[in-house]
Amino acid sequence: MSTNAGPAPKDAERRRNKTSAQRVFVRTVSNRLGDATMAISSGLATALVLAILAVILFDIARSGSSHLSIAFLTQAPREGMTAGGIFPAIVGMVEMVFLMTLAGVPVGVATAIYLHEYAPAQSRLTRLIRIAVANLAGVPSIVFGLFGLGFFVQFLGAGIDKMFFGGQKVYGQPALLWAALTMAVLTLPVVIVATEEALRAVPRELREASLALGATKLQTVIHVVVPQASAGILTGMILAVSRGAGEVAPILFTGAAYFLPHLPKGLSSQFMTPSYHVYVLATQSPDVDATKPILYTTVLVLVALTFVLNIAAVVVRARVRRQNSFGH
Amino acid sequence: MDRETALAMPGERRKHTTSRFATTRPPRLELAPAPRWHRLIEWALRLLAASAVLAIALILIFIAKEAAPLLYSGAIRHEVTLAKMWFSQLWPGYDEAASIWQPVSEIPKFGLWPLIVGTVKVTIVSMAVAVPLGVGSALYVSQYARPRTREIVKPLIELLAGIPSVVLGFFALIVMASWFQNVLGLESRLNAIVSGVALSFAVIPVIFTLSEEAFRAVPRSYVEASTALGAARWQTVLRVLLPAASPGIAAGVALGLGRAIGETMIVLMASGNAAIVSGNFADSVRTISATIAAELSEVVFGEAHYTVLFFLGTLLFLATFFINTVGDWTIRRMKAKLGGAS
């Protein structure tokens, strides 16, 4: 270490003479520092995201629960929506979601079955469908609203009116039916993706056994594959319902109403729904402070509903995944 | 299909059964052909599957159709043309040419730039928050968290994705706006910062889910090789894991970007909806999506304003379609690449 040579060679020698233990030590210190920084910063990011979720939920639960009661769920709004409940909105949502499921889920399930069981993996049609599904999932919800207005209301609805009602406006205006169909198109990718995942989880051996017993392809699909995948299909349905219950932009112009004195009378009438109700109460209310308790409670109901649905979906999906890992 | 025909014992194989060692001919395996209507159902399935393609096509056609009069209708072109929308105009009463969005004033002005600037500003804020948080938490959950922690944290972040956007908008409008105004001392309650941060809550789960998947898809052998070469964990993360997962992360960022640009309810409720061109993030902004949502219910069917709003919708559709296609393509390529490597 101590030589009387010039400064440059001295430095080089010192570096060379450093014992390997010393070198390891230096590296470990900086590595510890690096590792700690990495772990702590990424851990902080996670904690922050979870904190955001917690703060939102806490605020809604705290301010919303004081007003929550059976009466709130079973009464109509009163006194310019500053009192009463959200019963018509809940009825409207259930009807809309029911119609949406009826229209959307069969198409989504059929698409997934075709994609996974029948379609040749590399054919042009298959690739086209996959690209379409991926892009459909990314179309902004407000664009679905425009589509619903342009296609369902102005084109189909007006066409039906011209043919069956002599030009009288029945279906050529925002209606429950059109909102539900718009939402069905919007939730189509949700159903397709979940169903396909469920189909993928059905072990190959089951299909082969069925075919070896002499069943045709269609019999195999109907009696073996789909029953095995039913839990996953249910997941897709639940997720679609949860999405449909929460979206507002697609139904802004296709059927949702500020306030209706009566429940929806048929497919062609407008409807109220909790998600739109939240928007109306939060932005269009003349007296924000008077509506605030109702607003918070509506939000709580909406969030609780979507959470219950989402948790149900997570549980069902976890079961499917476990099943899958046993199968292989 | 292939399996069925193989089982049905093709004709050529019968030669074997008549070889000189065979004493009795084995029973012929023959499956009854599937009934006709099975083919019919297969075709029905194929048709239904094509409905996704049909939906995308119809969306584009019917939005573009309502916007098309901008190009040919004389009555509408009298009020607004593409050039008037894209380029600054010298409006009466103004000193210099400007791009202004005032669709319901006496002289309707349909300048697009205030809306585009607003959309870009909100998107920048939301991505600046969502990318570090989304990728960071994905890194933590996939690399540092214990399996049990991961099983709790992952569904929780996915739960964040389940919060309806109108609820996030409500939260931004009622709660966050006041906090931000007090803490940052902002002039206007609703602005690009509040709406961008609220918007990021919707974007974080998108980026998180895809990034986490990308981190976990990196083959174990990469990490093992790097460790065997003496790299510390943070070096492995920065120089091996991150580059290997980058296409997936990029895809997540792209899909998140598509979501940020198109998201409506949050910005409609929390951005203040003032169509001004400014570089200040504390100013109120009006985005393209919020403009459509706020104004479409008040326009007369077929008039210039209605047409312009559908034109905005077409822009939004094309922008997100492009971003999503790029993102989707990246995911596919990553899967193919990693599938080959492991």
C-alpha cells in the first residue's frame, strides 16, 4: 500500500491491491442501498394505490351510511330529489341490466365458443375477430353513446316507427331497449374474454374422452365443455352486469332520464338508474348541500353493488383457476 | 373435425386387416356422421362470432355517417368547415385570429384546439401519476411481495378498476377538488390537475394489470442467469427484468392512454369544462369526450353543432382505435417472443 512511486501508478496499485473482501464489502453496501431503494419505492407506490382506494371507500362509506335505510331503497325521490329514495332508479337498472344480459351474453358466449373450439388459430377471420374484440374493449364509452344514438335510436328506432307506427315516435327516441342494447355491445368483450378463459381451463382430456366415446364435436361442446366452463361464463356475466350498472356515458343519450314520476312501462320508455342519478345529483342540482346526503347514499349503494358483483366474480374466477391447475 | 375422421377408419387402412396373419377381420369402427343441423349450428356460431367485427364496423359507419354532412352539406358548410375547425379564424370582435370553441354563441365557433389542448393536458397529468404508480406497484407485487401479500393486493387493485367512473368523478368533484384547492392554493376549484389525478385512478389498474403480467412472464432463467453472473437484485431488476418486460409495460401504458383519452364522466364532472387554450394546468379545461357528453343532449338533430359533435366522436374513435391497435400488437408480439424463449 505504501510505495514511493508517482501518484498515478499509486492509485492503480491501490485499486489492484484492494482485497477481495474489501471489494465485496463495497459492492454489498451499494447493493444494499440499491435494493432498499428499489423495494421501498415500489412498495410505496403500492401503498399509495391502496391508500387511494381506502380513502375513497372510507369517505363514501362514512358519509353515505348515515342516510342508508330500507326506506331509501324502496321510496321514490321527493321534493326535487332532496328527500325520499332511489327505488325507481334501482328498478330501472335491474331492467336495463336484465335486457343487456339477455342480448349480450349469448352472443359473447357464442363468440368465445367459436374462437376457442372451432376457429382455426391462424385463419383470417379468427384474427379479424380477435382484433375487433380487443378494439371493442378500448372504444371510449362516450363513443358507444354516440353509436347508440346514431344506430339504435336514429336508424333502427326511426325505421321501426316508420314501418309499424306510421311515423309516430315510439322507438325513434331514447328508450330502455336502446340503452340496454348499447350496453350489451359495450360489455361484449368482457363476456368474450371471461368465457374464453374458462374454455381454456377445460382439460383437453375431457374433450378427447368425449370424442373417443363417439360424441360429435357439437355434442362435446354442449354436454362436456360448456358445463365445465359454466363457472367462468358466470364470471363474465357478473363482470358485464357490474360494468353495465356503473357506466353512464353510453346511456346519456340512449335512454336514461333525470327523473320519472313512474316506473318504466315498457321497452320504449325511458328509465332512471343509480349511476346516472349520481351524475345528475352531483352536477345539475340547484341546491348541492340539500342533495348531498342523498347523493352520498346513492354512491354508496352503487359502489356496494359493483363491489359485491366484482368480489363474486373474483371468487368464482379463483375457483376456475384452481380447477384448471388440478386438471393439468 | 380431424379426430372424428381419424376414428372413422379410412378405407386405405383396411389393407392391413387382410394381411396373411389375420384370421378374422376386426369389426369396423364407424361413427355415424354428425347430423346436418350440427353444421348449421356451427355456421350460426361463426356468424355470431363475426358480430364483434360487425359491431366495430357499425360503430365507425354510424358515427362517421352523422359527421359526413360536414363534407358535403351546403347548409352546414355555410356554418362550419373542416378548415374553420382546424385553423385559427379572425372572428368579428377579436383582434387576432384564434381557435375558439363557442358552439352556441350568436356566431357559432367550432375551433377544435381548445378541446384538443384540454384533452392533452388532462391526459398528461393522469399519465404522469398513473405510469409510476401502476408500474411501481406491479414491480412490487410481482417481485418483492410475498405470495400471500400478492394474493391480497392484486384483487384490491383490480377492485379499484371496478369503481364506476361516475363515482370517481363524484369523488373528484365533491371531495378532491376542495383538498387540492386548499393544499395547492389554486384559483379554480375544477381544473386539469384535479381531473387528471382522478382520471389516473381509472388508468392505474389498466397499467398495473398488464405490467404485472409482463413482469411475471419474464422467464425465470433470465433472472437466474443474471444472479449467477453476480448481479445484485436491483441490477437484475433494472437491467434484465425491466427491459424484458418493457413491451408488456408499453402495451399497458398504451391501453391506459386510450382509456385516459376516452374517459368521459370523470373529466365531465371534475375538469371545469372551460374551453380555453392555455399551458397552465391549474386552469379549467374542456376535453373532447366531455364536450360530446355535455352538449349532445341540447343540440337539434342534423344541425351543424350535432354534426361537429359526431365529428369529435369520430376523432376520438380513430385515436383510441390507433392506440389500442398498437398496444394490442405489442402484447401479441411480446407473447410470441417470450413463448419462444422459455
